[in-house]
Amino acid sequence: SRESELPVMSESGRVWTGDEILEAKEHMIDRANDPQHVMNDKGKENKKITQNIVFSPPVSAKVKPEDLLESVRKTMQKKYPNHRFVLGYHCDKKEHPHVHVVFRIRDNDGKRADIRKKDLREIRTGFCEELKLKGYDVKATHKQQHGLNQSVKDAHNTAPKRQKGVYEVVDIGYDHYQNDKTKSKQHFIKLKTLNKGVEKTYWGADFGDLCSRESVKAGDLVRLKKLGQKEVKIPALDKNGVQHGWKTVHRNEWQLENLGVKGVDRTPSASKELVLNSPDMLLKQQQRMAQFTQQKASTLQSEQKLKTGIKFFNI
């Protein structure tokens, strides 16, 4: 509510404004049972009380604020009829009108909701359906991604033989995964099919070395093939950045060939396991952890300012 300057709506449609927003705070907490601190008496972090969810339709849809709020409220109420939540509309950025929902994870009977990717997909779909009922032309983002993958396949299937599996490089770089600042950085390569110009970005730790080996730059023609996955052992760090053994992660393995570069050894490794145990790797892992922790804290702090103005314990 931006320090009580903006109205806040409940799951039932009740609206609080100004000083009334104090009632919204009481609506969302259970003083008798909710933990009062982030850490418990054993030094372990208490479970979250609430979860913040953002609904943001495309600007091109020109969704009215009242329609956006009502669509979000109905979507959440249908998915979680026994839960409390509050929502607020933000339009400080004209190119990004959105609704923030502060959702109480434990329902009115004390049962915690386990919100998974499947649930988020259902929420997105339900949200879009509510907007469609009001006459807006919108699509769920996960469906758009599925459509993109299918478009890439269709482009290759209809391409001339010499163009099958060949892309034009649009961009390469190193950024937050899927451009989400709460996620760690990865190398990426953005490619475009030759016959239909369908663009897609591929993310992976190997793309930095592969693009360097192949001297890849924008405009080059390349072949890209996913070979499968390999196990990678990396230093296991505690919250202080001190190594305590190793942890195994799975990494996609790619084959990249720049059609304009000859004489490069592209023989894939026979081993399906990679151990990153050099001092440089440990230092890099520590630096990444520090940068990611700092970035995440900064992002969460910014999001906190954008929330509905309700201050909860252990968010």
C-alpha cells in the first residue's frame, strides 16, 4: 500500500484505505500461533508465513485496474478458497502495471499450502482465463514458452536440408538466468532459425567456453545440439563461504560448431562426470555465492518496498 497511500483488497473483496490498513495486517497474521522472529530458539529459520506473488499482464492488453484486481482476486480465491490474502495495484511504472498478492501460506484450518511450479502454471492459466472472460486478449507465459519451442521445431522441420539444425547467432553473453535478477548468472547464446527467423535463448555454464573455442560472434552461422547431461562435482559451501565437501549437480552438455571456423577439436569428452576441484574454481564459487547473496538481498529489499505495505514476521 506504499505506506498506506494505496488501497488494499482482501480475498473477499473488502477494501482498506489509509489508517484502516492496520486492520489488513491483523487480518493476515495469527498472533497466537505465528512465529514472532525469523529464527527459532534452536537457531533454525522458521517457516515463511506468507508468500508474495506478482500478476503482470502485457501492457498491450490495456487491462483496467479494476478488472486486473478482480481477475487476480478471483483466480487466487478459486485456487485457494480457504486461504487469506491481500492484494494491491501498482502503476508507478506505466510500462509495468501489476498486482502484488501477499498470500498466507497456512489456511484457516492450519494446513500449509505447498506452492509448486505446477500450481503457478495453474494460477497463470486461471488468471488469463479470468481476463479473457472480461474480453482481454492475453496468454499465459508458460504457454508462450511452449509455443516458442514448438515454433523452433516447426522452423527446422520446414527448412531446406542445408539449413536444418543451423542457426544465426543473435547475441552471446553472461547475465542472470532468464533475466531474473534473483537468480545466479549464466552464459547464454541467443539464436535465430534461418528460414523463419524464430529466436530463442539457450542458457548453460558451458556456453562461455564453447563460444570462446568457436570464436562465436553475432551474425555467425552455427550448429547446436544437446548431447544430454553430465554430472558435475562442485565445492559445497556453507553460508560463510567455507567448503565442506562436494555436491553433485547435473549440467546440460552441448555440442556447438561455428560453420565459419575450421581446425577446431570438437571431440566430446567420453566422461560423463566433471570435477571442478581447482583453487580457481573454489574462489570463483565463493565469489559467485557472495555476489548472488548480495544481489538477492538487494532485490528482496526492493521487492519489500513494492509490497502492499503490510509488514509481516518471517517473510
